[in-house]
Amino acid sequence: MRAWGHARRHWLAAASALLMLGLTGITQAAGVPVKTLAGADSTFAEQIQPGHWTVVMIWTTYCGICRKQYPLLSAFHNAHEARDAQVLGVALDGVAAMDEVRAYVAKKPFSYPTVVADAEVIGKMFESATGEEFTGTPTYMMFNPKRQLVAFKSGVIAANTLEDYVKSKP
């Protein structure tokens, strides 16, 4: 993480913390290909909307922890989408499994948009953006309204973490 120095610190105590980063733009994700569930080609960067906080949840259909996190992320998305924040799901099952991902999303409590991507490509983008190894799902990335990556976390996230984070930032 040479571009950000060593200015990382933990925010909030315990396992629900998001790891803070120095500010960096979305350039690492600019050309990372994704597909919408409608089948349209896009890029990861195009999915991060300016003017809103964006929580990216990287998940797979076979991730048990992810299943427990969907309601929390949907509630956050529903509460904030119209004013200051949104959630984007990135399914790492791959484009070849698009039909399975669509069927899975249709059965689960998702209220936020989801795109499908290749796990290896997203893993490399994550490592380039954070300087950390991509360890699996769920993994969260937080982008500020200027589309700068400001935090990330692997594993379970607590319900109040996202609320507290967005409220604590100008």
C-alpha cells in the first residue's frame, strides 16, 4: 500500500471493525468487468455511484456467512438508498453461473443490486486497491461519495457498523 503509506487504523472495536485506508480513487476498479443480472456488460467502477456512500458486499451463493448478512445489508440499503448510501452486491460465482445467481437472488432477501464477476479478477482488484490479500467471502469495501475506497473488512459485519460509519463521516 505504498500510495497510502501505513496510515491504517482500526475503527470501532472488535470483529465488526472496518479497516481504514488512506483515500484512493476507484482507479484500481476502472476496467474490472462485471455483468448485471440482466446480462449487460459493465465495470466495477461504473457500479459505484458518485454522491452516495457505497458498501460493496462481495459474496458467493455457497457462502453460509453471506446468507446471514443479506438481511442486514438489505435493511441498510433500504434505509439509506434515497438519501446517502447504497449497497452493491458482487457475486463471485462467475458469468458461467449467471442463471444460478439469478435464481439464488430471486429466492433470498436482497433489496440491493447485484452484479456477477470472476473471483480471480475481483481478488486481484481488491489486493491492488487495499494492499491486502483477498481471503474470501463475505468481504466488504466502503467507498465514500467521491468514489474513494476508504475502508474494507473480511468476514461478519455487525448491524450497527455501517450505520455508525456513515454517521461518523462528513
